[in-house]
Amino acid sequence: MLNRDGFQSVTQNTCQLILERYTRLHDVARCQMLWLVREMVRNMVPQVDTLCWNLMRHAASGDVSPKNLYLIENLLDIYQENRFV
């Protein structure tokens, strides 16, 4: 399938979803969202840095809850996997 808009609509809708509803997502949906962002970073999709910034806004400092630690660990894994790109 040919993508003609460079994932622009996908990144905009995902960005809106992260900003408005990330805290209300179920654990499975959060896992899938992080997988999607990981694949978008791996494939160098334009505007994926905005998604990463918005996900980092949900990482609370000093919060050691399992959900927060899962988010932080996954973001660090994504950044470490792709730091030379």
C-alpha cells in the first residue's frame, strides 16, 4: 500500500490521542501505542519527534508507579535503539 501523505495524518491523530487521552488508555492500548511509536521512529517517519515529546510529557518525575516506570523504560529503550540515526 502506498502512503501518499508521509504518515502526516497518522502522526497528527496519534499526537492528539496521546495529548488528550493517554492517561485514560488501558494497559494493552498503551503498550500498542509505544510499539507504534517505536516502529515510527525506526522507520524515520516525519514528525515522530512530536510524538516522543508528547509521550515524555506523561512521564512524571518522582512517580514510581508501574505504569510510569513502564513508559519511561520503553521511551529510554526507543531512544537507545535509535540514537545513531
